[in-house]
Amino acid sequence: MTRYILRRLLLTIPTLLGITLLVFTLTRFVPGGPIERLIAETQMAGAESGQMLRRDNSNKTALSEEQLAELKAYYGFDKPVLVSYGEWLWRLVRLDLGYSTRYNEPVWDIVVSRMPISLFYGGITLLLTYAVCIPLGIAKALRHGQAFDHWTSAAVFFGYAIPNYVLGILLLTLFASHWDIFPLGGFISDDFADLSLREKILDVLAHATLPIAAYMVGSFAVMTMIMKNSLLDNLASDYVRTAVAKGLGFRQAVFRHALRNSLIPLATSFGHGISIILAGSFLVETVFNIDGMGLLGYESLVERDYPVVMGLLVISSALFLIGNILSDLCVAAIDPRVRFE
């Protein structure tokens, strides 16, 4: 197993290089980069002050060639793509993600400041999703075709059909604005530092209830139906019928034999769930004004903050590739027939 894990970890290196090289190249050719954004902001500032920047007949700004060259050198656009990528990669090896062109701060510091919030929401969402969907899928499989199965299927698919940000807006409108039960948004209250420990816990829970509900609504249908269908397939298999025919109780046959094999499809998707813990949902975070990784990535794309975009890409891609390895390990832990050669 050790050799297999090492081989998979080594294979993640060229995959990660290919992903980052592709995105890095795209950032060099997509219009509207940091230089264009800076020129546009300068023009807007000049328009507001009544001093528009003059343009020549070629429709270029009044900035001189020397000034443009200095800007390109400052942002690293004065070199070929492969040379710039090599320099960025060398900084990455030294755990230097560069400086944000929007915040003028180290990218690593910005990511670290947003990471606890994403870990909080992503971790709780992942745990609650598995804690609810696995028992619900088991109950639906054991009551297949009954009223409980029909009503719960209608409920989970209705939740799946509603986009999470739409549900977030609805929850905010009803429970935060109309009934004033939960806060309108944010992660903590403004007076959080003055609260006692118990009040701090309640404050965080009050702010987290509605966003977590919006996060989880889309995961219920997929996870629940995977669990139900997998368990139904195993209950109809020969080994379960043989165990029951030999005198084993149906409940024991389900929980001692069929259930373990039914968890294999969920184990294969566990790594993907690990990778999206930090990604979050920028729409949900925008609705609830949560300064997490999802909102940071969305704002960085809009503002063409390429160092932050590349930093988030490296972290999310590495987590996704490592998550695939964790999925294989989870499958091996559940299914004793799996051997790593």
C-alpha cells in the first residue's frame, strides 16, 4: 500500500503542473488584466474629477510607453509565458504564492485569513450530509415503495431542484428579515469580542444555521439516492438471500453484510467532498456576506487578481488529487477484496 500511495502522489505532480500551466497561460491572454483594470480605474478617476485622460488617434491612453513597460514589468507581463510560469513555479516551491494585485498583500496571508471560515462551513456541511443521507438512504431502501419512501423522495428532489443561492435568499427573507429569527449575514456579530463563551457559541451557530442549510440542500438527493439504490442492489444479491436462508435475521443480514458493501459508492466520492471543503459556494457566501474561499475566488476572477486565482487553484487542485487517493483508501478500508499492488 505504501508503494501505491507514493506512486499516486508522484503522479499528482505532472497533473498539477498541467493544470497550473494551462490556467497560467490563459491568464496571460484573457483581456481585462490588472494593467487594463488599472488604466480603466485611472480613466474613471479622471472623469470624476473633470480631467479625462487624452487619447491619441490610435485610441491609446496618454500613458507613455515607458510607463506601460514599467507596469508590465511590475506585474510580470514583460516576459514570455514559459519564463513567467517557471518563475512562478519556483516561488511556489518555496511556498510563496506572490502578492495580490487587488489587496497588495501576500496571497498566502489572504488565503489563511479566509481558510478557517471555509473549513468551518465545509467541514460541518460534509459531516451533516453523511450523517443524514446514510441513515435516510437506509430507511428508504428498507421501506422501498411505501409512503415514507415516496414522501422523502419528493422532499429531497424538491430541495435538489432549488439552487442553493435561491434557497439562501428565501431563508434570509423569511427567517432573517420577515421574522427576525436569525442574523442577516456574516460569520459573527460586531460585538463578538465582548460576549461570553456560551454567547459566542450561540452567536456562531445563529449565523451558521441558514448558510449551512443552503449549502446542504443540493447534496441530499444525490447522496441519499446513491445510498438507497446501492443497498437495494445488495439486498437483492445472492449472498444476502443465502444468509437469510441459513437462518440469519434480516436485520443482521442488512447491517452485517449488505450495508458495508453499500457504502463503497459513497466512499468513492468521499475524496471529492474533502476537496470542496475549502472551495465553498461563492453564491451562498455572497448572499450571506461570508468572507470565505468561494467568495474570494469569485472576486479574484472578477477583479483579474491572477496571483490569488493561481494560489486558490493550486490549493484546490492539490486537495482534489489528494482526495482521490483518500477515496481509494476508504474503498480499501470498506472492501477487504481491494488490494493495492
